[in-house]
Amino acid sequence: MEISGNTFMALNYSSYISKIAKLEEQLAGLAASMPGFIYTLKDDANNNLNVSYVSNGIKELFGLTPLETIENTSLFWSRFHQNDLERILALFHKSKISLMPFKDEARICYPDENTSWIEIRSMPQLNEDGTTEWHGLIMDITERVQAKEAILHTQSALQQAQHIAHIGSWDVDIVNDKLTWSDETFRICEIDKTKFAATFSAFIETVHPDDREKVINNYNDSITNNKSYQIEHRLLFSDGRVKYIQERGEPYFDAIGRPIRFIGTSLDVTERKRFEGLVSLQNHALDHIGEAVYLVDEQARICHINKAACTMLGYSQEELLAIKIYELDPNYYPEHWQNHWKELMQKGTITLETLHKSKLGALIPVEVNANAIQHEGKIFNFALVRNISERKLIEEKMYHQASYDFLTGLPNRRLLLDRLKEEIITARRSQSNVSLLFIDLDHFKEVNDTLGHHQGDLLLSQAAQRIQLCIRESDVLGRMGGDEFLVILTGASELAHLGRVAQNIIDAMTTPFSLDNNISYISASIGVASYPSDVDTLESLISAADQAMYVAKERGRNGFSFFTTSMQQEVQERLALANDLREAIHKKQLEIYLQPIVEISTEQIVKAEALIRWNHPRHGMVPPDKFIPIAEETGLIHEIGDLVFHKAAEVMSRWLEIDPHGYCQISVNMSARQFLPSDIGNAWISHLSIINLPANRLVIEITESLLLGEEINIMEKLNRFREAGIEVALDDFGTGYSAMSYLKKFNIDYLKIDRSFVRDLETDQNDRAIAEAIVVMAHKLGLKTIAEGVETEQQKNILAEVGCDYVQGYYFAKPLPVENFLSLVKIKLQ
């Protein structure tokens, strides 16, 4: 009987071990299926790694939105565990050198001090500009790590269980109240046989107090009713430990039916109890992880499904186990399933998006992470299925936000260009026509400035609605940005038709706009161009319509203009001039001329204004007003500004050699575009330090429009110059807004009286009064004045009478080449 009992229990234990192994494999498959998010990192000049793209999955995993992550990469790195961050960053920098992909695991920390495990995969890519980008995937593997730890723990326990899988035996002599234990029973009960009173009562003392009554009752019941004894109970040790014991036994009786003996076995099932709890926990976890889990075989039969899957699809577990996977997925059919299975066998893991049909017939967008796992010689698809309905809605919303103007609901620039590209491709194939109306609202800025942006937004929305009513349903209206709209007209090539559409839009704009309690009036200027009759590319079509629109504005606004070849010629000339200007900078064709500025009381040259000149090899001297606007449009103004400043500093150094004791200065002009960089002036100030030229020998000239513009850091940037010692002059004073408050707000050293007030000083008393008022006001504010455009002695004398400090103009000298200017300085000193 003892051998039979042992064999039965060993077989039962082996079956239990097999079940545990199966559950372990399922748990490993689940852990490998957890999703995450994709990202792109890019290094900068300081070798910092910045996030340039991240998918929306970061919100769930890192608790960050894509936008805040891109704007502040430090938030991204702050999530990494302090002990892991240095290793991860080192892997990125190592892969930058080797250009080899890598994979690693790390911990991330949340503000609430909780942590998760992630797997980070990354593929480096060297860009043409020398920077490196990493594209990769970060997945939440917390459950996988936990499962792995649990499995490792389980495996250790199983090894220990195999080592101690011995069954103890015991024999009770009921007549003599004598108990006999095998050595294995003593080991299980952790009792020293030499100190144990071998009686049934002594054994009962080893049983957990809460189980003693149950053991005694089962023991007595077995004897009383002559039946097998089987029970599980606990042993309680002095150190508080508990063991679970499974006992089996049989009572024996004498010839007259008296109980004389009780023989049985004891098995330590503590580990089994622990494993059963773990199995129960694992099954509970599968049903409560929040994601659907499918286990599918090669024939597409669903072998296991968790509660989340039933909830998502509305089926019972029994119903799902009775159908095949392609009955749930309209994208699959038997043949397609076989192809999917082959791909899964080749790759091991597949992630895809598809649709699953609920019991009610609703199509649910899902993301499937399929994994091939093997068990008992068979291969299964262990799939984690996530309902991505909410994500799809967010993606659709994001697409709409990225493609449509939030204010008017119209296609934005990005979508407009896509639509225009499609229409041009269609027109090219069908040899048809595409026309473009470029619409700019006249005087819209005034509405914004006077009534505020809210009223301006209302006007834009109403204008969009009016334009929409003037075009066909097949035409496409979109907002390019600001107060600019585009209309794409297909199959409309007749100028008369295009003209009617443009005029209808212009007429629609003339009706007053009702903006809450305000009435506003605007007009529209429209440029019209067509493909392929006018131009042959998308870019040139937009440019042509834009040029035509500006022609309409130049003609007085509130009208439309068709694109002509002369406009194209003008654009080409400007483009050629821009290319020549780049070459001129490279070949040093640009030079500075200096116009003397004379101190009116001494008639000595004490200052000069540096002016840029371009001696074109083919066109001769090109006027600054022709190439400076091009320089500002192309960004070349920064290089030209540096050139003028460096040459002015060089001339100033030579001037000081001629007149070391004189207080002389050279001024350079700066446009608003030059103030855009945040580090404006730093390089100039450093250059002066390098050549040992005092900064107070240079003056920068700015215009009123710069002070009145929207550059919020203009005061800080001007102070940077003045703190270094460079003085500031306000050019063309009196011709702009002349906002007196700005003279108090900004640190200005000189006011330059515009030539328009100087020209008629001899004949116009008003101009004299204005000039005198400017001088008096400037002196009250501690500023000095410089009058421009002085061409006669009488003008000079009048300016001296009103107290002007300095004069500049042809009366003294025209702008001179550097050598001529320095020669003039020498002559004046003699």
C-alpha cells in the first residue's frame, strides 16, 4: 500500500509540474507582447540628444505628451532611473560611432516614485549634415520582467521541490499508543527524533492550533467508519513558519473489528501550495491586465481567451472558443491566415493593425502583437490584442489639426500643397488646366491692431465663408496663413471665367463686416496664375500667383491681376541679383564708403556714417535700395552687416592713428532683420576686443520702426551694445510714428533729423519749427542731434541757430571711398 500511494502522489505531482510549465510559457509570451511607443532622437552641436519625434504611446508609458517631450527633452531623460541613465546615454554615443543598432533594458521613474521597466531599441542613422538620428521603439516590459522574475522564482522552487520530493511514512500502534515515524517524516516535521515522545498526542502538538481539531476529527472518523484517511493541514514551528502537509492513511482492525493499527504517509506540499497560489495569481493577472489575450493554433482555432477579450468583443468565453480567428477579423480569410501564419513562423513576432468584429457587428480597430510560442511540440500564436479605438480617434483629430486651419476649418498650407500637387499631376496626365487664385485681404492688419485679434479672427472666418460662396464645390479653398487664402480651380482655363470668379470675391469683400459690436471694411487683392499655360511646376505656380497679387496691391488694391511674363522676368532678375550678391560677398566686391559728419560748432569731421556699396562687374554700381531688400529676404543681410562692421572698425583704427587724441566715431546701420538672432552683437563686441578698439568709437544706427516692432527683446539687445560702450543713434527721426515714450524707454544717444525736414529749411518755417523742436526735445532728454541732407551753407547756419550738434550732407562731402575719406581727414587736421 505504501508503494502504491507513493507512485500515485508522484504522478499527481508530475502533472502539476507540467501545468506550471505551461503557464510559465504563456506568461513569458504575454510579457514579450507588451506595446510601447516609437521615437526619433537627434544630436546637436553640443552632443546633446534631443527628441524630434515621439508617438502618442509615450503619454501612457512616460506620462508625457509628444508636444511637451519635443519642446523639453530633459523631461524625457528625467524619467530614466538614475542608475540606468548613464548606461543608456553611453549606448547611444557608442552607436553613434559604430552606427550599429542596440537594445537594452532600463527602469523609468514616475513622479509618484513608482517605477516601470522598459525595453529600448534604437537604430542610428548618419545624416548628410553630419548629425546623427536614432529611430527606435520603447516598450513597457514591466509585466515581462515581473513574469520573468516570477518564473525564475518558480524554477528555483521547482528545483527545490524535486530535491525534497520524498514521502515520509508513519505507523500508529493504537493499542499501545505508540507512534513510529520514518526519518523522512522527522525531516519534514523538523523534529529531532531523539527528543520526540513518539505518541499520537505528541504529533498533534506539532499541528497548527487552528488545524488540530480538523486532524483529530478526520483521524477518528476514519477509524470509526473504517475508511481511508486523507487530509491537508499545517505545521506551525516555533519561529512562526508554517508548512503544509498532505497525509494519507488506512486504519487496520483485528478479527473482532477493534482498531489496532493506522499506517500512512506524509508529503510536504508547502511548495505546491505556494505554486497553486502563484498559478491562481497568474490566471487572475491574465484576466485583469486590461488587454485582450488570444491563444490561437495553426488552424486559426482560438484555444484560450481572457476576460478582457470577452468584454471587448461582447462574446462569452465559450462562444469565442467555438469560432476561428478569421470569423472575427474581416481582413482575414482561410488563405490569408495561412500566409499570416507563415510570416509569423519566419519572424517570430508580428505587430499589425486590423479590425475585429464584435458580437453586435461593430468593427473595432485593434493592434495585434502576435508571438509564436511552442508548447509540447505544437506552435501557437500568443497574441496581445489592444483596442485602439481611442487612439484612432486621436490620430484622426491630430491629422485634422495638422491639415486644417483651426480658425476657419479650411485646408491649411500643408494640405493645400498636397491637393495642388495632386491636381497638377491629374492635369498633366489629362492635358487639362489648373488655375490658382492668391487672395490677400487689404488692411487686415489695421483691423487686428485697432480692434484686437479676436475681432480679426472673426473677420477671417467671415471672409472665408464669403469666398466659399463665390466658388464651385469642386474648387478647393484653403488658408495659407495670416490673411492669405488660395483657391484651386480645376478645368477652368478661360481668362474671362477666372476674372469673374476673382471679381465676385472682390465684390464679396466690399460688404461691411459685422464683428460683434463693430463694423469693419476691408478689400481684397487677388493674383491669378495657371498651369501649364503660365508656369510648369507647383512652386512656380504659387510664386506666379503671389507675384500677380502684389501687382494688384501696387495698382491700388481692391482688384485682381493676371500673371504675365514681365512679372516672371522681374522675379528672375531678383533671383539673379540674389545669386550675384552671394558671389559678391564671396569675391569681396562689396566695400564701404564713408560720409563725414561735422561738428557744427567747430566744422571739424568728428564722425562718419559707413555706407555699403556694390560695384557689380557687369552692371556697375548697384544702388543699396535695390540689393539691401534682397539681402534681407535671403538672410544675406547678416553677412553684409558683419562685413560693414568689421570694415568700419578697421577704418576707425586707421583714423585713430591719424588723430589719436580726437574723439571720433563711425556709425553703421542695422536693420530689424539683423536683430532677430538672440546673440546679436556678441561677435561684434568680441571683435572690438580682439583688435583693441574702444567700443565707444562705434555707433549703431536704427530706425523708429525697430523700436515700435514686436521684437520683445529689443531693449535687452540694445542694452547689450550700450553696456559694451557702443552708442545708439535713431535714424530718420520724425518720419515714422515718433512715439516719444520710446525715447524714454530705450537708451538712445543721438537723434538724426531726417533730410525731409532739412530740405526746405530756407523757405518753410514749419520745417524750421519742427527741426528746432526736435533739437530742444533731444537736449532736454540728454540726447545730441545730427541733421542729414545738409546741402547749403544757409541750411547749416539755420541748424546752428536752432542748436543742432552735428550736420551731414553734400555741403561738406558726398560718401567717399575709404582712402579718400582718410585723406580728407588728414587735410582737415592740417
